[in-house]
Amino acid sequence: MSPTHTHRFERGHHDHVGFWGEPTSTIDWCERNYEVTYWIAEFWNTLSNLSFILCGVMGIVQAIRYRYEPRFLLIAIGITIVGFGSSAFHGTLLFEYQMADELPMIWSIMVWNYAMFLMESGTEGAKHTWTAIICASYAVIYSVSHVIFAFTTTFQLNFGLMVVISGFVLHKNCCEHTGRSFIPFVLVRRKSDTFNAAEVSNLYKLCVLYVVVLLAAFACWLTDQFGCELLYNLPFGLPNPQLHAWWHVLCGFNCHIGLQLSIGLREKVLNQSVLPHTSWKGGFFPITNRKGRSA
């Protein structure tokens, strides 16, 4: 169903009405509508989704090229779909395109959790089947209820909970395969086997980078929501930095880091004699593959 009320973060400001008409979504973000062009409701929030699309397409090519397990191809496809869906949502602020953004987010995080939960197991069996059924069932039930009841805060809390759960599982996998924790002052008993110092160090860097980028993205998201009016009244006439757009850019990069990390951890499980190798393009953009393969 379409919502009867659209929540706006900047009170008292009357946005322009452009090509797509009045918003029908449950939420209208801090960026002012149709200020850049008549054709796109939130220009910067739309353009910034290129981060998801480009990183997702790179992941699809990588998964196909190196014949990784289907889970990694699904993660990459999910990232790409989220990028297109979010572009449609922010470009129109229509409820149907809001669903095209938020529903793929739920499905994508469930695929990611599936990959994280089953990092240690084989490629088939009852554990795989039941984990897939539980994740898919949750995604279906929540998707149907979300479309019917048009949640806003509940959606955000639900998605946040899924991210927190995946974070705990990621921490477990990081400790298991690098012998180190990315949480300060947490000590981990290091295993004596299957550790290669250089490659394990790269996996640990990916773990830390994933968490740091995610926290930075979350800070942008929170500030954009709760400090919207302040962002339009910055000193010295500074413009609104459009932090929700930066949330997109950082989250797209974070999804890429997460995909490379999950590939590296899984490859370490499946190929104990061929440890994963991470190369850093430009010193900051990671690509993970098996040692001996060119990135």
C-alpha cells in the first residue's frame, strides 16, 4: 500500500515539484527536491548510487571469471540491484521505487548473513539447506509485511539488527582465520596452523577496513537525518555536504570490501594449500583472489 504521510527531515521548507510529482514515499531525505534538475528528485542521492552499481558489476565479473561459489555471485548481484533500486527511489521519491530500494536491501543482507554463517561448512548438506530456508523465509515474510504496512522506523531497525548480527559473525570469522580481533582489547588465542603472515595480515586489514568504513557511513546517515536543518545553516555560507549521498558512496565501497573479505575467508577454508591473496589497487581498493591468479 502507498503511505498517507511522508516524513521530511527539513521542517518548514517547501520543495520544488518536478517531473515525478509530489513524493509518495514514506520518507523524504535531507537533500532538497529538484534543486539540481527538474527530472531528478534528489540528484546527489541518485548519482551517488553509482558506487553500488560499479562495485556490484565488478563483483559479478570477478565471481564469474574465477568461478567462485554461487553465494558470491548472488552477493554481487544484490549489490548491483540495490544500486539501481536506490537510484530509482531517490530519483523519484515514489513509494513503488522505495520498495525497489528497500526490499533488495533485505534480500542482500540475508545472502550476506548466509555466507557469513556458513563460512566454515562444506558446500552442501542439511546445514546449508536449513540456513538458506530460514534466510529466504525471513526475507519473504518481511518483504510482504513491509509492502503492506509501509514501515519506516521498523525497516531501519530491522536492517540495522541484521547488520549487527552479521557484524558479530564477521568478528567470529575474523578471529578464527586471522587470530586477531578488530575490537580493541579483545585477545584471541592464535592457532598454530594454516597461517601465512602476509595473507592473513591482508585478511585482517579487510576486516578492520570493513568495520571502519561501515561506521563512517553510519555516522553520515545519522548526521544527515538528525542534523538536517543544521546542515543547511553551516557557518561561512558552506553548502550542505549531502551526507546521505556520502552514505551511499561509503556503503557501496563497504559492500565491495565485504565481498572481497568473504571471498578471502571462504577461499582460505576451501583451499588450505592455496591461501587467498589481496592486492590493493591505488593503495586502498582491495581485490581478493587465489594466489597465482591475476586480478
